[in-house]
Amino acid sequence: MGVMATEKIGFHNAAELLDRCMVIFKKSFIQQIGMYMVCQMISSSIITLFGFVGGVGLVSALMATPDPIQYFSQFDDWYLLFIVGFVFMYLFVLLNNFMLSAGSLLSWQVFSERRIDFGDALKRSFMALGRLATATFAQLIAISAVIAVAFALLQLFAPDLLSSASWLFNPQSWDFVLDDSRALFAVLRLYAVIIIFALFVVVILNYFSLATSAALFDNRHFFGALAKSFMLIKGDFLRILGLRIAFFGASFLIEYSIMGLFAIITGVTAGISETGYGDYMGLATASMALTYIVMLAASAIVAPLQNIFTSMVFFNQKIKHEGLDIGITLEHLEYKHVV
């Protein structure tokens, strides 16, 4: 696989990093979109199969139960539901990490100025599936541990906050909350705890955001991938967090602005079709179909961009801490010498 140096490879500041993301996206646009579609089809097939198997198992269990209603009313094995939920979440995150790895390998080919090879990127993603599986498991264990500690602390130091949570979802109790200063204070404390907890989760996710890349490119397993991600981000936490918020916020706005625009068009055409001044049902149906297509297109554009961004942050930190650019430059020189 040939390489040819055409652009300076080195550590990038925030603006340069974002510019490089767009350059990589433009150079591998077709491949990135195609990889997203392939990974989506794989993910949808696996999720559908998992849901089908789970549904068949549930129906079989109900058929073997004389009185299903009584069974569920006396159901106390909630740990089984937790296990099923954890497995489903694990599968969902693993498939998302698989998509990230496939897009990252395409990004690496462009970044290191190799020939873009769609098949090789997909094959290497499948070959790394074992490492991705262990890193994903470590990520979920870390997040679950954070959530468990948060709930334990709440139960220990502020058990009343958990009971006051019901007020947030019951409009009939809002007048009572606003009239009672103690109830209002409890709800405000609950909001403060939720915000603090959310910020803490953001911190954890930012430190471990490069774990998938570490598993893919550095052959890290389990918590070794998390440790590598932590080491690469340590010292640049706020800079990378700000970059992530800005980039993913902009991506979110772009995607949902497109969806919102076509949702408005669909609503207008649907309203026209109900006025009775003409048969516009065909127009409304076409508009809804177009909206669905645009939603898929928006996701197909934004998701690869997000994968490119994550991989570029990983490469950038590897350049800063491990001299990745030197290795790429030496490889280019070796290739030129051989040629």
C-alpha cells in the first residue's frame, strides 16, 4: 500500500484540527458514506435478530406460565431485567464503536496519506472486534460504576431527593411545590444534583472518549483502553472537552435543523391536504417520504464527521505525546527510498 506525503503532518491547534477533519471528510466522502450505510445495515440486522430472539423467548416464557398477569404482579427478579438491559445497551454501544472503528480506519488512510481502501478498513474493523468488545465492556462498567456510586451517595446523604423526583413528572403537584418552600427547595436541590451528576458523567465520557481508538490502533483491551485514553487526554482535558462540545453541538444543530425544516414542510402540506380545497394527500405523502430520506441523509453525513473528529483527536494527541508524526514521516521517506 503506497504512501505519498502531500501535506504537513504535525500537531494541530483547534482551528487546524477542525479544518483537517473537513479535508479528510472531503477526500473520503464516498467511502465514509458507504461505510456508514454498511455498518448501519449490519447493526440493524443484529439488533433486529436480538429483538426477535428476545421476543420469542418472552412469548415462550409467557406460554409456559399458567397466569401471566399474576406472574408479572409477583415478579421480583428485577436483576434479570437489569441484565437484559445491560446486554442490549452493550450490544448497541459495541455496534456504535464498530462503526466508529471502520470510519476511523478510513480516516487513518487519508491522514497518513495512504490509498483509500474500503475493503481493508472494513476487514480490519472485523479483525479488531474482540478488542472493541472488551473495551466496550470496560466503558459500560465504568459508567455503571459512576451511576451506582451516585445513587448510593444520594440514598446515603439525601434520600428525600429520590422521593421528591416524582414531583418533576406530576403536573398536579407543581402548585403545591411552588407554594411550599421546603418542597421547592427539595426540587431545586434535585435539579442541582442532576446537573452535577451530568457534568461528572461528561467528565468521565471525555476522559474515555478515545478508548475505542486505543483498542483499534494500539491493541488495548479492557481497562487498558480506558487507561490509554486517559493518558492521552490528561493535561488537555478542557481543550478537548471544549472542542467536543463545539463540534458535536454544531453537528447536532446542523442535523436537526435539516430535519426540522422538512418537518415544517411536511406539517404545512399535511395541513393543506386537510383544508378540503383539493386533494393534496399525494403531496403530503411525498413530503413525508422526502423527510425520511433527508433524515437518513443527514445522519449519513453527520455520523461520519463525528467519527472523523474522534479519530483526529486521537491522532493529534498521539502526535503530541508519542511522536506519531515522526513515524509517519519516516514511513514516507522509506517508501520514497524503496521506490
